Amino acid sequence: MITYDFLQQYWWFIMSLLGGLLVFLMFVQGGQSMLNSLSKTESEKKLLINALGRKWEYTFTTLVTFGGAFFASFPLFYSTSFGGAYWAWMILLFCFVLQAVSYEFQSKPGNIFGPKTYRAFLFLNGVLATFLLGVVVSSFFTGSEFTVGKGNIAGLGASGFTISQWQNPLHGLELLADVRNLCLGLAVLFLARTLASLFFMSRLDHEVLENRSRKFTLYNGIPFVVFFLIFLIWTLIAEGYAVNPETKEVFMEPMKYLRNFLDMPIVLVFFVLGVVAVLYGIFNTVFNPNFKKGIWFAGAGTVVTVTMLLLVAGYNNTAYYPSSIDLQSSLTLQNSSSSYFTLSAMAIVSLLVPFVVAYIFYAWRALEKKKLNLEDLESDGHAY
Amino acid sequence: MDLLSVSTVNWSRAQFALTAGYHWIFVPITLGLGLIMALMETMYVKTGDEKWKQVSKFWQKIFGINFAIGVATGIILEFQFGTNWSNYSWFVGDIFGAPLAIEGILAFFMEATFISIMFFGWNRVSRKMHLASTWLVFLGATLSAFWILIANAWMQYPVGMEFNPDTVRNEMVDFWAVVSSRIAYNKFLHAVFSGWAVGAGLVVGVAAWYLLKKRHIDFALKSAKVGGIVGLVAYVMLAVTGDGSAYEVSQKQPMKLAAMEGLYEGKEGAGLVALGMLNPAKQSHDDGVNPYIFKLEIPKLLSFLGYRNVNAFVPGINDIIDGGYTLQDGTTALSFEERKARGEKAIQALADYQVAMAEGRNADAANHETILRENYAHFGYGYLETGKDLVPHVPLTFYTFHLMVVIRFYSILFFGILLYFVYKKDLRDTKWLQYVALWSIPLPFIAGQAGWIVAEMGRQPWTIQDILPVQLAASAISPGNIITTFIIFTVLFTGMLIAEATIMVKQFKKGPDPLPGEEEA
């Protein structure tokens, strides 16, 4: 018999994995943030745009799926975070709206605003989306200012019928005042740029861009490692939001996230493996001039590292979306998930995911049998 | 204690309507062009005629332009349920979230994955694999529509759920009931066919423009052949599913039907207004003012469409508020006041239940739960004040409904005549029809927008029919924030629409890419 508890854990794993995939696929955003700095000529720029333009839909679709799956599995997060940290999410979404049209429109005649504008949109999306995603994910560890009262809808609350209420009038912008949030935001931004450099090296048939990308791996890899380490060490030694398994009461526990790693050695092992893979991908690329496959190590490492980090935020009796002003309002896997029925119905749907992954893999391979160069832009018949 | 400010609720609604309205400009183009370009490519693979490839590639390019802007507006819609409808997200998220997630996993990924093969794979995969990819893009787009419309239909007619007083939300108990609801199927088909109509209207209109300009004649005739058939099928099926919609609405949302027809006083053997003008002096349902300046009715048709019986009683707005008439199942309709009383009882019982559980009084809690369940069908009425709150905007619903119907009957005629000339005569010789086709391009867009206004404005005040009124569903955000995002969205979407339109016009002016050895026209 599959228990409710198991399904909640299962769905948190799926959400963590989707989060990991999303961060990895944000290499597209990372690449957008350095279109200008990495390329010197118009044809180089075109090649970069087209290499990314053949991938942007995957990131975008993963984000949409991430949203839908979060809605279906943990709807209280959907109502609390999106309806509360309104501005953090809205700015992130504006960036994606801009991105969606920019590839298709930027080189087409009659696009009104000119290619420079669309490339500026891509830059904005590249910088803000990665940074803000990092900031919001960091708040899973640092907490936000909200209250939740399910009885509000029946008139039991003191301030209206709304169940989830954000208590900071800045509606999410206040998250930027927390240095730890900023550190993870910057870490994700520089990680995305590092991954993009690695992606270009593996994907492009263009020596100049390849060499420049190798340098960019170093320039972005270092700040990524620095900001990530600050965030990680800070989080490991900071107090965390623990849940008493019997009473369901949320309380502050010293070094909670460090304890979670130690209590879940498998998660720790995978986390370390993930980090090592990312570092190997970066440093082997920087120091070994013949090595071009860094993206596969750093990419897979990113997926695993982020997944494990999110597992640590939610597993082992931890409140994954904590309220810093009212501990008992914090969201846990138990109090925010969908019903047993919905989680199990969705679990059945999730069994189809390998099939989806298989055709994505097929499509990706079909288009990547050879590296991309400037001639391909002509012969493939559809260029951005 | 007050509900959210009217301004917060109305701006949230405006923002959603804005996004949905823009979304429904681009998505129908992709639904329709998806089919048309797949049919064209099938002709290419079957005949090996490079000209069919040229036609397919041209329309695929137009598809791509619209796909981009369709997903840009779509992502905002998805997240707006959370950002602006936070209570809604929790109260029904257990049911509503599932189709959205399935859409992402099973449909949107399919569309986004195979679109890349469709665009970049001409030289990289086999001809048949390319064709399969084009069909999968169409299938993905259609499946997306399927899951989203399941979700929308469920809001209009909530089934397969049970209220849980512990979690204070509705929970899914029957996935199959949600997925197989007749309203959902009808809605899905109606929306998809209206997408086909938009795509067909565009393809045929552009083809006609080339014929008028005497350019790309072969391309234009091929486009008109495929577009014409898709258009006629779409409009005939729109009539069939439209009839299905009217029937379902009359059963499940009688107030919407009454608003669509401006019917204040119900009657047996009610006629359908073919042509009419509402009286702007009518301010309220109970002011006694005649609702019409004039109207021309088709006798008994409304009763027949709504209840499959020419003499059936169709309740008007006042009947639904006052109650007392006999429902289809033989019971007597409750008045608004009675439903409001029962709704308030349900809300109070929920509050009492919560308090009793918190204090460990389980027996009391069980009693409150019984009262709650007995009255839950009226839950949302407990938040309304007067019968007037139950009435949607009648003129808007009435005019948009009739506009949609008029456009669609005209279009059946138009596509019928067009096909006659395409297949039996010569379209090249009929200038008047070319002009008609060109100037008819906007009509299916207008009909589609009008249809959604009927569906969504006509069900006010409900986000979930009878259970959750809009003022209870919104997020607690001050109006200033929402006004700001509304303005940003308006600027963004409008700018994008203008760019999209001029890009398309440029592409039309440029015409299809010349075949190898062919000179640019």
C-alpha cells in the first residue's frame, strides 16, 4: 500500500528534480546574458543566438511544467508564494515573456523595435531570470513573511477571507534585502553563464568562440564557486526550520540543514558527487585545452546538486517554505500537498515522463549529430 | 470583516481577461495552421511535389511567429492563478492543478520538442520523420487545448470532487469524471474548431490577396484548397458543438443562457432572438423596464435548443433569482434568498467545525460537518449580498453571443461558396470573392473573442459555479500593484501584437521562398 506520506515525498522528489533540470537548462539564459561580451562580430553573435535559439523552448517548457506540477502537487505553495511574493515572480515572468518572442522576432523584417531591442530583452531575461530564481529558491532556507490560515475562508481570520497573506508590502522585493538570498541569486547567474560557456564549446564549430568560451568558463566559474560556497556554508551553519514529527509544530533548530545532510547520507553522497562533477567540468575545461565535454559533467552535476539541495529543504521533517514571522504558518510537505487521490493520480501520470524524456532525447540527438556552424544557419532553412 | 476591495478583484479580473484575450489571438492561429501545414506537408510527402513543400514551409514560418507569442501569453496565464487568484489556487488546486501539470508534461513538451525538428530538421531527419514531427506539433497543440479546456470546463461545471472541511478545500475523488465531463468535451471541440476557423480564414484570405495581386498563383490555389476544406469542416462542426454548448449551458448555467438571450421573464416555448436591440434604460433586473427596444424571434427555438423540447420552460433572470419554477428533475427551483441562507449556513458550519476540531469536540464537529455537507451545494451564495450579484453583464453577454452566431453562419455560407469556386469553377476569375475572403480575415478572430466573453462574462460572479465567487478567489494584494502589472502587460502585449502583425504582413508581402531554379516573384 502506497502511503500518503510516501506520495508527498515522491512528489517533492519530482519537484526537486524538475528544479534541478530547470537550473541546468538555464544555460540558455546564461548564454543570453553574454551575447555581447562573448561575440565580437555580427556573425559570431548570430551563431550564438541560433545555438541558444534551438534550445530555449526546453527551458521555457520546463518552467511551465515546473509551475503546473507545483500547482498540482503542492497547491498551498502556489497560492502562498505566487500570490505573496508577487513582484519577485512577476518580474521573472516578464523576462520570460520578453524571451519567448525575441528569438523568433529579432531577425525578421518588420519587427518594429529592431534586433538590438530583442537582444536586450534576451540579456534582461538572462540576467534577471537566473538571479531571481536563485533569490526565491534561497528563501526556501531563509524564510519569508507570510501567514496562512485555512479557516480564514470561513471568516475565522482577523484580516479577511484570504487564506495566504503576505505581510510585507514589498511583495517579494524584500527578499533582495537578505544577503544570503543575494548570494544564491548571484551563484545561479554565474552558474548559468558558466554552463553556457561549456555549452558553446561543445556545440559550436567555431574556433574563436570556442577559445573565448574557455576563458569565460574561468571568469564565470570562479564567482559561481565563491557565491555558492558562501551560500552553502552559511546555510549549513545557520538555524533551520524544523518540524516536530509528532506535534507538527515548526521550530528553529541550529544547523538544521547540516543535520539533514548527515541524517540522509545518500543525499549527502549525491550532493558531493554533483558538486564534484560541476567542479570537474569547469576546471578540466579551463586547464585541459582539448577537453570540450565539460557541459555534460557540469550539467549533470548541476541537476544532481540542485535536486539534493531541494531535498534537504523539504525532507527529514523540515518546513520547505518557511514563514519567518509566523513559524506555524510555514509550509511543510504534509500541510501544503494535494490530496492522496490527486497525488496518486499524478504519480501515475509521472510514469509517462520517461517516454517524454525519450522523445526529447531523440529530437535533441537528431539535431545535434554534428556541431553547429555558420553554414548550417543557411542550409537548415530556419535561422533566427 | 470585509471581502477584498472591489478594486483588487476587478483589476485581477481585468488582468486575467487581458492576458486571455491576447492569448486567444495567437493560439487559434497555431491550432488552425497546425492542421493546415500538416495536411500540406502530407500532400508533399504523398506527391513529392516540391511546390507543396514550399507551401508547407511558408505556413510553418507563420506558425512559428504565432507560437512564440502564444507561449509568451500562455505562461502568464498559468502563473496568474497563483499570483492573482491565491484563494482559488488552494480552494480547488487539488483538482485544477492536475490538468495544468498534465498539459505541461504530456502536451506542451510534445509541441515544443517537435517544433524544433519541424524547423531545423529538413536536412537532418527523413522525410517521413519530418512529416510525423509536423503532425506531432499539431497533436501537441491540440492536446494542450484539451487539458486546459478540461480545467476551464470544470470551473463552469465542477464534478468529481468532494469538500474536505479539515483541509478547507475541494478534493478530487473521481479523475475520470473531471476528464470525461460532457461540458469539457464540447468545450474542447468548440474551441479547437474555432482555432481551425481562424487558421483557415487566414490562409484563404492571404491566398485571395495573392490572387488579387496576381502573384504566387499556384501557391495561392494550393493554400485555398486546403484552407477551404478545413474552414468548411470547422464551421459546420462549430454549429454542431455550438448547439451542444447551448444545451449544456441551459442545463448547468441557466443564468448564462438567460443573459445570452436577454431573457428576464421565463416562458414556455421560448423563441431565440435572431436580431434585437437591448434597451439601455434597463438598469436592474427588477426595475420593470422592457429589456428590448426591438427583437425578432425565431419561435420556440430557444426551448428546443436548450431542452430539446419546443414547449419547455426556459427560466429568465428574474425566475432564477425568485425561484419557484419546476426544474428538469421535477424539483422546485430555490430562490436566491434561500440559496444565500443555505450558503451562509454552510460557511458557518465550516467555521464551527474548525473551532470544534481545534478544541477536540469531535462529536460537535461531526454535527457541523453534516450541516456543511447538506448545504455545500450553495456554499458560494453565502458570500453574495443581493440577487443582483447573481446577474452577469447582460448587454455584453447578449451582443457578443449574437455577434458570434452571426459571423459563424455567414462563414458557413462563405466557405461553401469558396469551395464551389475552388473545386468546380476557377477562383482566379472571381475577384469579388477574393475581396470577400481578404476582408473576412478578422471575422473568426472576432467571433472567437466574442465566444470567450460569453463563456467567461456570462458565468459571473462565479470562478467555480455556485461554490466560489470571484471576490473570494482573488489574492490579497493592494490594487496599486495589480494596476502596475496590468499596465506593464498591456504595453508588452500590445507592443508584441503590433510587431507580430507587421512581421506577418512583411512575410505575406515577401511570399514563399522561391524553389531552386525559380525566380523570386
